[in-house]
Amino acid sequence: MTADEARELFSDALEGELEPAQQRAFEAALAADAELRAEYQAFQETMALTRGLPVAPAGDLLPGVQRRLRARSKGRFYGDRFAQRAGLGVLHPVLLALLMLTLLALAWVGLEALGAVTLPGR
Amino acid sequence: MATDEQRWIERLRRRDEGAFNELVRRHQEPIFRLLSSMLGDAAEAEDVAQEVFVSVFKSIDSFRGDAALSTWLYRVAVNHGKNRIKYLARRARDAQRPLDERTEGQQASMGVMGSRPASPDQVAEALQAEGHVQRALSCLEEEQRVLVVLRDVENLSYDEIVGVTGLPIGTVKSRLHRARLALHKAFRALSEEP
């Protein structure tokens, strides 16, 4: 086996995929050629580094994915369920506050009419 | 009788948000890892990974079930990753910057080469080698980069790589060999830089 033929087998040798006869010929070629042996060793080292490359763990992608889907579907997916059902859209917090104020005012008027509440100075 | 997996995919096809949330949680880690290795930049990888899942949500109907769902997801992610590589190349972004940031920014949380080097010199040497490998990867043509990442970083089987790339197995093996030689050559060149 020539050095060039052996170089063509670097990947297969790395993966342990050489046939027994090929493996023997490959090892003989390495044994006979110090330069080729050093080349294969360096190749193995590069691939070991590549296989050991660290990758930072992913953060939670879900909130970002949901935001994108909500925006692109115009709220059809991952929208605010209450607002969707009520059909109030982004205004619903304001409308809720107004509703609360109205209820409080009505309660106050009702209690005053019943004489349960006395304003200071009356 | 439909398996749990088939029922789950049916829910995905109906755009069931609960099923889709589960899909993201199950697959976000490998998809992010793949893209991070392809792009060499965690922020870009996160952005593209989110786009991958948005795309999956929209196009789940095109999943025919002839491959595993994870293989199909990898295929979608590889396509998005390739597009982002092209986009970044068009913008002529300095390829060096994110790699340096990554090397510096991730060492504390990830360790160096998965081991515990004994001395600061060894740490520095290992970090430099990692940086060189990542830079060498980014020097490869996109298809070569994909093959090296799928096989050597993600440790996918040849059958899975065939499923992701659509290439015949012989082509995968021969192109992967060329890619590894190109990677090794680029790594050697970077290591010999003064």
C-alpha cells in the first residue's frame, strides 16, 4: 500500500471500518513510513479535538418560539385566551379597570341610598 | 392501532399548542447544539433554532413519517443553518469575532475539552486548540461543515446522516473523508500561525 492509498483510508481507519486485510496493510504502511505515521497521528488528534468540542447548553427556547408564533399568527396561536374569548384584544386591562370602578361607584351609591354610609360633614 | 408517537404527531398537525411545547422541550437541546457547532456562535444558534421550531410548527404537515421525527427536525435545522451561513457570509461578518467570544465566554461554564487540565498552561493550550478547531470548522464549505458536525460533533450514525442530507451512504462517506482532511489541513495551518 502506498502512502497516498493509506491517506485515503484515514477516515475508515479512524472509524474502525477497515477490513482485516486492509487494516494489516494500513498498519504496515504506517510502520514503514514515519512521516505517514505522524500524519495519521496528527489527523487522529484533530478529530479527537473536534469530537470533544464543547457546546454551551441551550437556554429554554420555548418562550421565544411562542412569542414568534403569537406575533406571526397575529395572536391566533399562543394568544391571551381571556382576551381572545372576550374579543377585547389589548384593551382588556383598561376595560377591566373601568368596569371595577363602575361597580365600586354603583355599590357606593347603593349603600348611600340605604343610609349605610355617611359622608364626613353631613 | 396508532402509537403514542403517531397520536402525538397528529396533535402537532392539529397545531395543538401543548404537543408543540413538548416538541420544543424534547428537541431544543440537540437542535441548538447542531446549530451552535455549525455557526460557531451561541446567539446566532439560538435565533436560528427558534426559527427552526417556528418553521416546524408551520410545516409539520409536510412531515410524511418516512423518517424519524428527529431526523426530519435535523434536516430542517441543517437547511436553516446553511441559509444562515450564506446570509452571514453575504453580510461579510467577521468570522473571527464570535469564535473568540465563544472561546472566552464558555470556558467557565463548560470546562476545557471536557477534562480538568492541571495547570494554567494546559488550560490555555487546550482553549487555543478548541478555538483553532472551531475556526477550522468555520473555514469549511457549508456542506463539508454539516457532515463533520453531524458525524463527529453530534455523533449521528451514517444512516441518520443519509436521512438528514438525502445523500447516498457512499457519497456521505467519501465527502466526509474530504471534509475531515480539509478540516485537518485548516487546523494545522491555524496551529502553525505565529
